[in-house]
Amino acid sequence: MRGRIALLLLLALVTAAGASAWFFWQRTPVTDAPEPAAKAAPAGDPRLTYPTRYRNVRPDVKYVGDEACAACHLSQSSSYHHHPMAHSMSLVSQAGPVERYDAAAGNPFTKNGFEFAIERRGDQVFHKVSRRDTSGKETLSLEREARYAVGSGSHGRAYLAEADQYIFQTPINWFAQGKRWDLAPNMGDNQRSHFFRGVDALCLYCHANQAEPVVDSLNRYRAPLPAQLAIGCERCHGPGQLHVQRHSQVSAAAGPDDTIVNPATLEPALRESICQQCHLQGEFRVLHRGRELYDFRPGLPLHLFWSVFLRASRNNQEREAVSHVEQLFASKCLRASEGKLGCISCHDPHDYPAPDKKAALYRQACLKCHRETACPVPIPERQAQKQNDCAACHMPRLKTTDVAHTATSDHRIPRRPGQAFRPVGGPGQVFSGTIPLVNFYEGLVDLADSAARRDFAVGVIDQVEPMPPGPPRREAALVALPLLREAVENAPDDLPALHAQGFALWVLGSPNEAAASFDAVLDKAPEREVTLSYAAQLAASLGRKEAARALWERAIAVNPYAPSYRVQLGLLFVQNKDWPRALEQARAAGRINPLSADVHMLLIDCYLSTGRKNEAREEFDKLMALEPPNAEQLRRRFGEMMK
């Protein structure tokens, strides 16, 4: 989980009062969201309009689950359930035991002054973060159950915690290659991410079979998550309702079966779209206006649902663990094959080869196009050095990836190791400067079309929102704003574009116009969490304290497990010297996140302002235990306030 996914819930930018957004939870009852009402397909829905013989691409065809498939396809089902995709997500209690919990595996480990520990208690696993003083005594700690395991374990695993439908990533990962525990990628030295990195819908779209997000929430899902957590048959073959009905009849209809998609028979772009729905990530991807997360169906072109943007400057040294599709499309092999080569040319989605079978299997895939004699290295020498493994030379393992402790094979398939190939894209570049980008589907879409421009602008703003103020954000806003104005003029109900327009206006020094854009969003979607957060911050910066207070209270109602919202609200009460309500919010935030420096500073302010110096001293000791970077300055300030 990278980039924007890693930052989606760290949304409250630093305000004048100095509070930032962190997320957490406590076991407070939350009313289950109602089942979503059936909706009519939007106009121009590709599931209705795209010319295809497969009837199961239609939006009204239902999913049936893997058990219904296994009734007739037992062999494929049995082999698939040994495939890593079939273990993309599972309950920790049911996950295959790949981890170790001893000290030799780095349990516990220390990073950035925090100790991280993992403990298995029966079928449950708990992750804990703590601070210790110089004597080794534990001073502050936070522990949560790791309920879900993400990943098969072949490369590693991430872990998710859940509370009343809200899902968060824990800060601890298992890394298979090093056989040890460590911080999850992108956690870095940011203590505010510990247990508070919300898991957004796009993350679970690729790791879970289907997890229905609650509309307008950042990390809340309809309860319960489906019993089948891992990727299943229908993610590649499409919904199976019609197929089951056809073959449940006494006499099945004769002729070609149009009730289920067979990826092997699809034309190249449609075939690759199935893999690309998860394996093509790019710098960012944006849903087209009117499309929803699970609208895509196998058998349809992915570019009719998503825009995917890549960095135009990507070169041979920029190797990322998630960029297999981008690497493959930069390869000479794929370009020369005229569509014959694709993901399933080498990867059987129903079966995962044993380690001792891989070399022969992948060599046979190469020999579909290449002659055995084409390699200048004599066969005996190849056999002695690399077990005659084509991939060992032409798809070498890469050690420099953006995921700690992992490596991946080079899907650019260089003729010689280290050989550079041109990056995907180039002439379709749409943004130069800080973020030079190309649309992965530049050959399939009209880049001058307003919809393509809209997706680009929405995506760019989405990427720079979490950045600190500075030239990159301003440059992005300057480029995006005219495109967003055009998008909003064309479709006033385009909420992502309206929100992005508001943010761009704010960055460019038009706060009143920005507030109007946020208000327009909230008029149509009163519980849209990300907009509530930004609208509240903007109102506070404009001195509109009552409006800011009301917006933060609405945000807390939407997500009661966000301590940052309570800190921001508490700071507004401090400004009004409303100490009882400020203290109420500070205590609530402290119960949620005892590792937050801002929470302790707010509590200190409340206690000192009400003459409770002993309690203020206790909170100050907790603050110092976190070793804040400005500790000396805080000590001087606290000493002055205690006089």
C-alpha cells in the first residue's frame, strides 16, 4: 500500500494551532449502515453499452461465490486455492503459518525510539507499540488485535485491525525474504501512523474479493466483510449467476457459452484489463465520473472505468515492486508480439508452480516465440550455471524496490542484464514540471477530451493534498484548477472535481471561493468525510469559529475514531476559553491515542488553565517520554507556565 493509499486518512493539515490528523478507534457501538439500495445503471455505463457477446458483464448479474464454481470446476478450484491470489487476504486465525514470533525473527524490535512487539495468543495475534524510559520501564503503550492478514506470505504480510466497521493497518509487517518483522513500508519515523493508517477502498479492492465501502467514508465498510475474503474466481471470470443457471438446467443450451468470461479467448486489451484491474497501479488512478469502485467487469476495457497515470521520467533505475505491468509494457517482447504476449502467457492463474518446476515452465513460455538455439550460451553451460533458466538471466531478481526487504523479477525482460528500455509513454505527456505524467492508456483515449483532463486534475490534487505547503502543491494547483473549473461546469454534481477545485482554490489564495466549493460538495453529500475535514480547517483559518466547530462535530459523528478531529475541536474550545469542553475532547482523544504528542499538549494546556498542576505534570512527563523534537523548547515553556 503506497503513496496516496498510505496517506488517505492523514488528512487534517497542520493548522495554526498545530494539530495534525491521526486516526484510531475504541469499541464504541456504531449503528450498522443500511444495505445499499438497488441503483439504476448510470447513462453511458460500459456494462450496458460495450459491444460484447458475454452477458455476465451486465450490472444486474449477481456474484455467486467460489463454492458455486467448485461444484463443476473442482480441479481448477483445488489448484487455485494453492495459488497466492487465493490467499490475498484472510483472517489471521485462518492464515497459513509463515511467521515466526521469536527474538531471532526480530520480535520485539525497536525503531525510532518505539518498541514493536508481536504476540500470538491462541488464534489471535496482537501488535503492540510502546515507549520505555532509560531504566527500561514501559511508560506508554498501545496494543490492538491484528485481525486480518493481507498477502499470502510468499513475499510478506501486512495486518489490519478492525473496530466497528472501520479498518486500519497496523504498523508491523512480516517480511518473508528476511524472515523477520519490521515497520510496514511508508510508516517511516512518523509515530502518528501507528495503528492510524486507514485502509481505503482501493486497497481492499485489490487485496479482498469484495469489500463494500460505506459511501463518503474513508475507511468504513459495510458489516460484516464477506466470508470469502481472498480474490476469487469471479474477479477474473465475472459474475457467475447466469453461468450457474445455464448449467443447472437439465439440458444446458448448446453452442458457445456467453454466460461467463474466458480470459484466454479475449482480445489482448480485454485480456490484460483483467490483470490490470489490480496489478497496474501507476502513480495514481482515478475513477471516471459516474463510475463506482466495483463497476468494472472482466470482458470490458479497463480504460472505460479508470484513468491510470505514470511518471514519464521513469527510467531503468526506478524499479518498483508493484510495477510489473508497466515493466512488461516497456519490454521489447511484448511490443514485438503484437498482443500475443500477456500476463497469462507465463502465469497460470489457476495454478502456482512449485519452486523446482518454475524454470522449466517459464522456459517453455519463452520457447513459444524463441528458438532454443537463439541463446549464444551453450546449453550445458546454461544448465550448469542457471539450470537452463531463461528468466534467471533475462528477468533477474531486483533488490532495489520501494518495499523494504523484498525483491521482484524484472518484467522488462532485458536481452542483457542492466539493459535499459524506454519508459512507457512519452508523447502523451500532459503535465511537465514537478510531476511529469502520462496516461497509461494514451493510445486508447483522447487525451484532449474533457473527461481525460478531469481525471488528470482530480488525481494530481489527490496526490498533493497530503504534502506540506510549498511550490509542488502550488504548481499542481495552477495546472489543475482550469481543468477542474471546466469539469465542474460540465457536471456540477461531480463531487471529486468540486472537492479538488476547493482545495486548489485554497492553495492559490482564494479561501472564500474554496469554502464555496466545499459547501457545494457538502450540500450534496453532508457526510463526505474528507470534505468535512478540509472545510473545518478552512473555516478555522478564516476565523469562522462556529462554522469550524459545527463541521468538526459533524466529522466526529461520521468517524468517531479520529482523535485528530477531537484535538481540532478541543483547540477551538481553548480559543474560546471553554475549558470543560476542551478537556472533554482532549480526554476523549487521549483514550483513543495515548501516543499522540498533540493530545498531551492539549491536556497540559487544559489542566494548567484550570489550575490542576499535578495532572499537568503527569501529562508533561508522558509528553517527554515521546521524545518530541522540540523537547527543550517545551521544557522551557512548561516551566514558565508552572510558575
